[in-house]
Amino acid sequence: MTLRVILQVVPFGDEDKVREIGRLDIFNKGEFSEGFHRYGVIDFTPNQEGMFNEEIYHERKNGPWILVAKALNRLDIK
């Protein structure tokens, strides 16, 4: 299963002109140990498309937003 986060621009609230400017796919790579799960991340943006070399370890009980925050913190944003 994949958790997908989509970043969109909605010019002046006009839904007819919505445009995707980024997407982040976080996918389960299996259980690690002691409640932690391994996740891989794919970053799709207009200028870059790639996959993390690193894995993210996350306890599901902490919820999806913490997982998304961990993925965003690992992105090499310049």
C-alpha cells in the first residue's frame, strides 16, 4: 500500500485551474522490529523524479503525519 501526498496550487481558489506541483509516495517495505516498519519514498516533482536511497523507520501508532514529516525532512531540498 502507498501513502501519497499531493501538493497542488489552486490559483485564487479556482478549482478549474488547479495544478500539481509535487507528489510524494511513501510505500511499506515491511516490518522491521519492535513495532517499527520500513518505508521507501519516491519524490515526484516537475524538475526531479527519484527514489530515496535511505529507508524510513516509523511506528504506525504515531500516525501518518509523523511519517510524512520524516519523509519531508529527509528530502534534499535546496
